[in-house]
Amino acid sequence: MKTITKILSVTLLIVMCMSLFTLSAYAVEPNDTWHQSQGLTADCVLTYVPSTTSCAGLGYKEHYVCQHEEWYSGPTISDATHIGNPAGYMDTVKPAHTLVAHAAVAPTCQADGNIAYWTCSVCGKYFSDAAGTAEITSGATLLPKGKHTPTAMPIPYVAPTCASDGHIAYYVCTTCGQPCDAAGNPFANIVISKDTAAHNYGPWTTVKEATNVSPGERVRSCTVCGTKEYETIPATGIVDGMPIYPVIVNRDTWCRGEEPLIFSSTLIQLLNDAGAGQKNYVGVRIGTDSLYQNSYATYDFWSWDDYVQLGTGMMGSLRAGTYRLWIYDTRHPDIYTNSVTFYVVDVPTLDAYNTDKHVVNSSKNLRFIASEAIDPNSVWVGSKKLYDANDYFVSNDGKSITLSADFLNARQTGTYTISAVTKNGQTIKTNFYVLSSAQASTSPRTGDESQLGLWAAFLLLSGAAVIVIVPRLRKHGAK
């Protein structure tokens, strides 16, 4: 029984395999003479394509396509296994346009309008007729906006002021209210910006009266915006119609240590001529303080020809600041010429203390005194910046610099410049000298070395006195 069952099972399996093979062969076997004429014997996998129609172009009927990219008719074929390429599968006629009407819109002065036109909702084309036969572009439907309708009378011109804007004369459109000209053309801008420099000033009012010594001041106000303008009233420098004689300074800034300032004026010449060398009629004031002409050695000022030179002692007494110099007639102290301004500037200094000379192989340091505190990290000798504490020392107050003997002994003989930067940012400097023993013996001695010279001179004189006095004493004793 088991044997019969096995035989039946094998037989059934063979029949099923043969059936499947037969169906498969039938599905892929080429059965069309056109397909066979092309030598296409491989499997043909067909894909269904539905029919398509559009007003934008020709459509096509439903069909099949295989991997060989051939087309197949659909409606006349009972199933997809029929292979061929019958004519007429692309004969579908495109349908009429689906038109949407757009009504005409009249243009205004603010917006464009358009003519009546139609568009197809399928292909998006534009037409000027309801039948869809006269195709046009989208731009052909537009009607550009028109000009403004101006008012009968213009808005008059308004001039700008120093406080507010003005505007040109213009019309207003009766439809939209926008500015335009008489022809209806729009204005891009009608505003004339205010002119802050175009003040309308009223009369001057004196705030401070000028004198022959000091200037005065006056003010005026703009009648529109109230802006005030101030003006200096120059010092008169004259009494009863006497002329003004300008004063000129050779340079207007004086630094301590420089040559004194020199001033010139025609008035100085006139006053010197009037005195004829016998009397001094030249008066000089700085501000309201009178200066005095003394001997040439010590003087506040000295005058000759048409010049006045200020003295070094007087200049040295002035602090840093701005000063005004006046020339006047000593016979009439209330009469001044035009004044002139000059400036005194303090320049910090650096000077050697006791001596500026160092003898090679000496054990003495060199010390320098600054008039203002310096930055301790800004000391230079020539082009060499000093860093080593063994080379130099700056005092706690920043006003003393000491160069060590070891540093100086390492220099060659010659002239050197020591410089430093003050805490205010100004550079100060001075020279010092490194000498050999031979050079030191022929150079003028200063400081401690000069004391040694005095002692040596004293000893020589003492020895000479002994030489003279002792023989006389002996002679006197012999008597």
C-alpha cells in the first residue's frame, strides 16, 4: 500500500510540473509574425499604459509596452499576451480648451487694468476670444495705469527755513490724493530739506564791552529757531583815534632752555625814534602786568629798532600757559597797540648730577636727575635699552637714574646719550662721556674730582710756604 501511495505521489508531482511548464511557455512564447521577424525571442514583460488626452497636444489610446520598448494596442486585444504593433494606437484627438473668462478692468491712476480675456484651465494659455482660437500673451491683456487727475489750483511753494522743511509747488490728484504736476505726472519728491545754515539773525547785542586791553563779546539770535551766534569784539588798542600797530612774534611758542621770544611792531620803531636814544617810551605788558627794561644783563625786556626781546629771567618765571603781550607808549599807558598771543611750554629735562664724565676702570657710578618722573623700564643708552638691574637703577620717585660703574667700564671711550620716557610720554635725554685716564688728566675736572684738585693745590702751596719759611727761621735763630 505504501508503495502505491509513493507511486501516485510521484506521478502527481510530475503532472503538476509539466502543467506549469506548459503554461509558462505559452505566456512568453512569441506568437506574432512581426515580433518573430524582429528576431525577438526573449521573454517580453508587458506594462499597461492607460489612455491620455490633453488640449496641449495629441493623446493616445491605452496600450502595453514591453522591455523592447515597442507599443501595443489595447482595446482591440483581448489580453496582454497578444504581441504586435497595429496602426492607430495614437489616433486620439486632443479635446477643446477648458476656458475661464476674465472681465475687463479699467486702469486707474494707481493700478493697471486689463482687457477682457480667457485662459485655459488645463494648459494655461491666454486667448482674446471666447472660442479659444486667438491665442495671445499674458502681457497683451494689461492696460497700464493712467495719469493723475490734478486739482484746479496748485499747492503754493513753501520756502525751507533753518528749522523746518519746505516744498515745491504741486497739484493733488482728485482721485488718490497723490502729488503731481499740472499734466497729472506724479512727483517722486516734493520736499525741500531745511537749511540749518540759513538762519535769519536779528541785531547784535553786546554782552561784554571791549577795552583797549581786553576783547569784548556780542551775541545775536535767529528769529526763526532761536540759535545764538557769538562774536568776539577785538580790543580797541586806540584812544581818541590813534592807530593800531600790529605786533608780530618770531615764534609763538617758547620752551624752557630756548632763546627768548622776539616781538616786532611799527609802534616800537616810532617810540624809539621819539626817544632818540635818550628816553625810553617803549612799554610792554603781559596781560595787565607791566615789564621793566633794565640793564642788558638783567632785564624783563630789551628794545631796539622795531623789536622787543623778552628776557630769559622773565620768561623763566612764567608758568606753562597762554599769554598775551601788549606794546604801549609809556607817556600814555592807557594806549595799547594790537596784542599778540604766545605760549609757554614746560619741557622736562635730564641732567647729570655732580659730573657727566666717567673714567675707565673707576669705581664711581654716574647719576642723572630728571625734572619729571620717568618710566623705569624706558632707559636707553644710545640704541641699547637697559634691562639688567646690574646696569642701572631708577629711584622710587622716578626722578633719579644711576648707571653702574661696571656698566660704564664695559663701554669704550667716547660720547654717549642716555634717554628715558617720562610718565607723560615725553622723551628726555642728555650726554655723558667715558674717558681714558689720559683723557681725564687733560679734561676739566668737576664734582669730587675738582675737590681732589683743590686739595692738591693746597698741599703744593703749603709745601712752598714751608720751603720759604723754614730757612728764614733758621737764619733768625742763628742770630
